[in-house]
Amino acid sequence: MAKRSDSKAAKIRAVLAVRPDAKAKEVVEALKAQKVKVSAAQVYMVKSAGGGKSNGKPPAKKASGYEALVQAKKLADAMGGIDKARAAMDVLARLV
């Protein structure tokens, strides 16, 4: 017996590939015409699981230990010294 490789999710993705901005109800109706029974919830799950839209910027990288110290030094210098930066961080900690 041959294994079926066409899942409902694959069929939903196929419809969305042709019409990427189709609403869930439209996808359900298009698949209903092909005698495939899916729910709107299934369409939403496939749409949300699909790759997220990128804003075109590369992801921000985390600062290493040394880079974090350099950034902290720059912040302290910008605020007028370590004591003022520490006071500002204490105020921030109370707000959060």
C-alpha cells in the first residue's frame, strides 16, 4: 500500500502559494471544491506556522562579554559618569 504524502496542510499551502492573501474562508471553499475537508482553524495554523515576514534587517546580535562592557562604558560616559549611570539604573529597577 502506498503511503499518502499529500497532507491537508500541504494542500492548504498549495492554495496559499497561488493566492497568498486569500482569507481562511476562501481557502476552505477552494479545498472543498477539491473534496478536501479542512476547517478555518487549520488554515490559520498553517498560515501562522509559515515563515514570518522579515523586515529586511538582519537580526540583532547579542553583545559578548567584552562588547557589553564597552557599551556600558559608553552609556556611563554619556550619562556623566558611573555614579549617575548607577543612579539611573536604580531608578529604572524600581520602575520595572
